[in-house]
Amino acid sequence: MVNRYAPWRYILLILVIVIGAFYAAPNLYGEDPALQITHRVNLIDDAELGNIRSLLENEDIDYRSIELDGNNLLVRFDSEEKQLRAATQVREALHDSDRRYSVALNLAPATPDWLTTLNALPMYLGLDLRGGVHFLMEVDMGSAIEKSLQRAAGEMRGFMRGEKVRYKAVQTSARDVSIRFDSAENRDSARLLLEDEYRDFEFVDSNDDRSWFTRVSYNAAALEEERRSAIEQNISTLKNRVNELGVAEPVIQRQGDERVVVQLPGVQDTVRAKEILGATATLEFRLVHGSFAEWNSTAASGKAPIGSRLYTQSDGSPVLLKRSVIVTGDQIVGAASGIDQQSGTPDVTITMNSNGADRMARVTRDNIGKPMAVVFIEDKFEFREVDGERIRHRTTESQVINVATIRDQLSKRFHITGLDSTREARDLALLLRAGALRAPMVIVEERTVGPSLGQENIDRGFLSVMVGFVAVLLFMAVYYKVFGLVANLALALNLVLMVAILSIFQATLTLPGIAGIVLTVGMAVDANVLIFERIREEIRLGNTPQASIYSGYSKAFGTIADANITTFIAAMVLFGFGTGPIQGFAVTLMIGIASSMFTAIFGTRAVINLIYGSKQVSRLAI
Amino acid sequence: MARTLSNKIDFMALRKPAVIMSAALILLSIVSLFTLKLNVGIDFTGGSIIEAGYQQAVELQPIRNALESKGFGDAIVQHFGSASEVLIRLVPEADKDKAELSSEIIGLLQEISETPIDVRRVDFVGPQVGEELTEDGGLAVLYALIAILIYVAFRFEYRFSLGAVAALVHDVLITLGVFSILQLDFDLSVLAAILAVIGYSLNDTIVVFDRVRENFRKIRKKTSLEVINISINQTISRTLTTSFTTLLVLLSLFFLGGEVIHSFALALIIGVLIGTYSSIYVATTSALVLGISRSDLLLPEKEGEEMARP
């Protein structure tokens, strides 16, 4: 009897080896320090490329290459020192003309073109290997809903006034808007009109001795829509902010109903990243109410006159501002920080959208000579224990940073001053440019890995894979002789295939993922151990070498399949229910199981057949 | 050596002492899990970890003093890996669970250090996320067990299925028990390792069961006990060889993989050792106690043979 494989099987095997080697190859090349330049709106063209090239040449900074890659302009350098110098120069030059450029430091794979044209890329390393920040941020839905109810309440007031409906008061709570009337008739007629106009809301009536109420709340569908749009707007704001920070390849993704994952590879100043991402700072412009004497008496009594509210100025003194806002931060489209020419203090130049500009123009025209205030608003969080449960408590801090007399009609562009430091001015400008968060967000999880630890993790991971791998190779060669060497070929191919598959799918390789590879190396030999033990058994039973090979492989197959399928199921469950590190481990385990089935059964059989298959053998070296 | 093992060792004769040993270990593990509990990390409790690298060896006491003066008196400060690396652990506190805390501490460390420090790692887990991770982790283990139970019942027989799951529960409990008794750090990566142990131990058990099934169909004149004994003897060299190669790589991970995967590798080493033992004794003994016999395995015939074409 002979053991022979049809030629197509060898062709298939060779094909898999070639393709595997090809797609694993990009991982052999390192990375270049690079600058990644993008513009938030426009595409970067060849003219731009020329400008940057001449800039670098003027500054005498050598670069390795400069190329356009889709929306990006990528400049490679041979040292980090040059990369950093270039970053400063390019940033300065570009930001002088247009703040919408983002210049990010990056490590660009140095994969040669003949590989990239066929989409062969190196493995995508997780943050624990390349260094960077991972944030899980939670949207405070309660205040998102409250804010949008406040907006709706304002509109309803205007609507009822327009329709000449007589109402007493409109009050907003976290869940609903309560409108008070002095008679049941007024309420009923108002409700009819409101119901017709505001179809996203539900109305519930109630009354006490003197007053009649209708409570307005979002219906289920509208509530869902509000939540959805709150998180989506927050994501787009976060994207703008990350762009402003200049991060290459950021990941900003929704997770579940209320959370957003933010991953910033390579970010080193995590403290600043945290401040900027979570910041809720925004501005409001309000007219000042009453006189200095009135402010102080209100501060003493605590009772603000109707239509006004008490605020604190930066020096701690009280001030009364009108309740109705002239413009809010979300009507700001541009902001740049600088130094005020007259006072020499930091300032921010603000550009409004057309709506905001119109309103600003109208209000300032009508109020020339009167004072206007700039209010800086920020949400703060703290945890409190209430009845044994942790409650996240939000407080809004509003501070008047500047009160100035309106001298002229303001419109689209104007300056504000009164900021404490240039840093504060810079951050405020950044936040205003990037847009406000619709609802405050808190960081509920952070995982930061510094670049030095990342490199160390790669080195250690690589070393432990190699040492474990070589130990297994030696053992197999000694224990199973020729068959062991064949199994070693399969093991090596398995490693190449795993790297190739991880590269093709661009699955994220994390440290637990490396552990998964190491474990797979240990377990991949299991299939061969099963087969070889079975062949030994058959030989002991007195079968011929050829028959032993044949039945060894066929009898072991069912066992291998069963064992691997069950492990695969376990890995799938891990992937489905696990998070972060567990998923990373599960992915490599699944890939490893699949590729080891191929190499350990099909691969070794092909080689064994080649060695022993078609000739007369009296003894097997097993 | 493997060549002489076949049918020589009466494994099943030792099944009573094995059962007693397993029962004792499980009991010990459960008692420890309830009294000493697991030394769970911030992944499950919430809290912060900050790892900072200094350019030279650094004293811990000044850092502790500085932290205490800022109201972080209960922070745990220790060296990590070497004398120039410091790990600071903050237990969650009702009014202090904020991501900003770590920024504050990094600022403080930099302030009291003369040379620039290198922030190597910051982990912050909010209390709610910690709870969810605990819950998800527990569920993942549970679902994995159920999925396996169903697959094995479908491929073999329900008694095998229960035997396999008994072995898995045995392995998971004792591995947890070792972590509890020795008070080793139990973090998310250890949970992943526990899940890997499930996969590994199962692999082992299935190989033994596969042989038991094959032998039940082939050998007609022997008792169930004898058939199982023969099967274990036939698979023992494979079981030991595979465990050995797996341990080789795990030891490499343990000694060379760095601090971060230390606990992960340790959990797997413990799990593989226990899993090897349990696939020999626990899984088969459970199936035997449940009354597995030849007739149970004759019905779904040919299935195994049909599959056997590589």
C-alpha cells in the first residue's frame, strides 16, 4: 500500500504557503517616524504638497519621502528628532493661514510598494503594544434630555405667546416641562394647540385648588431619537476635538446606548487629552440686569428679580444677568486665541454663524451703552454615596469672565478677554471650534500605556513566543524524529499563517493576543501528537508502516476535529461576551485553531507522503 | 517510555483516592473563595493604577508621604519589576472616583521628583464598569460551559457531557481556589486565562472520551471500567506530551513575558496541570458514576467513522 497525495493538494499547499508568506511579509519591515497632515474640509492637493516640500527644504530638514495618500499628506523621516522639528515648523506655518489643518505625529509602516499595492499591510497593533490612550466615555443622558426639554420649553413659551394663549408659568424638570394656567379652559385650549404643534410630546393634565397644569414629556419614540442624536452629536464633537489634538488613526466609536470608545494611539500627554475630551466648557452672552446696588442686595437676600439670575464674577463679586440668552456657544463656528493688543492679556477671537451673528447684531444695536457679560459654563462631576448606592452628581459652574459696555454694534467677529492664562484661552478656543458636547460626558474607564512600556511589551512578547517556539521545536525533533521535524515545519507554517491572517483582516493584536499565539503554538502540536501517537500504536499492533500512517491519520482526525471544534466554540463565546483583552485573546485562539488544523493535518500529511508515501519502507523514524 | 505504558497502569484502581482528593481540593477552594475571597484587581472593583518609571532607583516613603499630604493616605505604593519603577494603586472611594485623579497623582509624582518621570501605564476603571466586567466575565464562563455541554451532548452522549462539564467546573474552581489561597492578583487577563483553561481542559477530556467511545464499540467482552482503563492507557502518552509542550510555552511566557502577563501565564500553568489530571480522573469517573455503558454508545453509530477521512 502507498500513501500518495494528488498533485492538486501539493499545488494548494504551495499556494497557501506563498500567499501566507506574502501577507506576513509586511511585518518584517519596520516603521518610519512620519507626519500626517490633513485638512478638516478640503482635500490636500499637489500644490500644497509642493509648499510643504519647499518649507522643509528651506528649514533644512531632510525627509525620506513625501506623498499624498487619499486625504492625507504623509511625510516620512529617518529619525524622530527630524520628525519633531518638522512637526513644529509645519504646524506653525499651516496654522498661520488656516486652523483647520491637523498635523499629527505618526509611525508609518515602511512596507515596500510592491506589497502595499496588493493590500499587504503589517498587523494592526493594539494600544498596549504601540502605546496610547483608551477611554470609555459615558454620555450623561439625564442632562441631555433636560437640556433639550429646556430648549423645547423656550419654544413653547414663544409659541403660546404667538397664539395669544394665557399661561402663568413654564417650568422644566429633568423629565418634563410643566405649564401652569389659571383656569381649566385656558389649559384645555392651550393643550389642543400644543398637541397639534408638538407631536413628539405626550401631555398629562393635573390641577390643584388654584392652578391647572399640563405636563409635557417626550413620547417613547422621540425620547429614543433624542438619545440617539445626543450620542451622535457628541461623537462628532469628539472627532473634531481629536482632530484638533492632532492624533493619527484615532478610533471613536459608539459602544452600546450611552457610551463611546475613544482610542488615541501614540498620545503622550494623556492629562491634556483627558481635559480636552471631557471638557464641557462653553460660552454664553447675556445682557446685564439692574444696577450695582441691586446686585449686592440680591446677593444678600438670594432672591433675584423676575427675568434675571445671580452670577459670580471672576473676582467673586455678584452680578445680575438677564435670563434670556443672546447667543450660546453652539452658534460659534470659529475661535482663535491670541493676545489682546490693548491690555496685553490673552483673548479669544470669535466667529458666529449667520443666526448667531444676526441675533448678536440686533441685540447689541438696541443696547449700545449698556453692559454685556460673557459667561463661562462648565459641568463638573462627583460621586456621592446615597443609600449605599453610588450616584454621579453633576453641578454646573457658571462664571462671568467679562462684563463690558457695548460700544458698537457687534456682528460676525469679535474679541473676548478676561481669561486667566494663554493656556486657558487656547483650550477655550479649541473647544469652541470643535463644538460643544450636546450632553456632558464622563470617563468611566481609562487604559493608558506609555510608549516605552508598549515597546517593552512588544519585545517581551516576541521573545517569549520565540523561546517557547524553539523549546517546542527541539522537543518534537527529539521525541518524534523525522515526524517531529515534519511537525516543526507545520508549526512554522502555522505561525506564518497566523501572522498573515491577522495582517489580512487587520485584527488588532494585543498583548493577550500574543499570549493566544503562544498558547496556540503549544496546542497546535497537539494534533500532531495525536496523529503520531496513533501511528506508533498502529506500528505496535504489527501493521506495516504505510498502513500505520494511513490509519494513524484517519483515526486521529475525528478526535482532532472534536477537540478543536469544542475549543473553537469556547473561543467564540469568549469573543462574543468578552471585552478588550479577552476578545484579543479569543481572536488569535480562533485563527490559531483554524490554521493549525490545516497545517498539522493536511500540511504534515503532504510532507510525510512525500518522504515515505511511494516507496517501500521497513521502519518509520517516529 | 510511552511504548511500554499501554494497559500497564490500573488508573481506575486509584479512582477512589482521586475522588477524595478532588473533593477535598474543591471544598478547600470553595471555603477559601468564601473566606479569603479573591484578590480582585481594579478591573472588577473599580479604582486606579498608575505605573511610573524613574531614571534612577527611587524611595517609596517620600512618595507615600506626598500622597498622604494630598489626601491619598490609603493609596498603595510599591515597586514594580525594579527599584526604579513605582506602582500606585488607589482603591475606589465614594467621592473620588474620577479619571482626573490619575492626572492629579501624575502631577504630584512629577512635582516631587527631580528628574522627569515616564508614565508607563494608567488604568482607571469606574465602579460601574467594574461591576459590568465582573458580570460579563461570569456570564462568559457560564455561557461557554453551556455551549460546551450542548455540543458534547450532541456529539457524544449526555453522560459524557456532564462528565466533561464536571471536569471543567473542577478545574475552574481549583484554579480560582489556588488564586484565592495564595492571594494572587486576579485581573481581567486571569479571567481570560480561566476561560482558556476551559478550552484546554476540554480538549484533553474530548480526546479521552473519543477513545472511550471507540473502545466501547470495538471491545465487547470487557466491563465499562476496564474499557475506560484501557482508553486512558492508550491516550496517556498523548495527554502528557501535549501538556508538556503547552507547559513549555507557558513557562516561557511566565518567565519572559513581563509583569503584565505574569498572572495570566500562572493561571494557565495551574489550569493545565489540574486539567491534565482531571481529564484522566474526573471526567471519566463522573461518566462512570453516571452509569455510562456500551449500549449507550451504539445507537448514533458510524458517525465517528464517516468523519474519519483527513
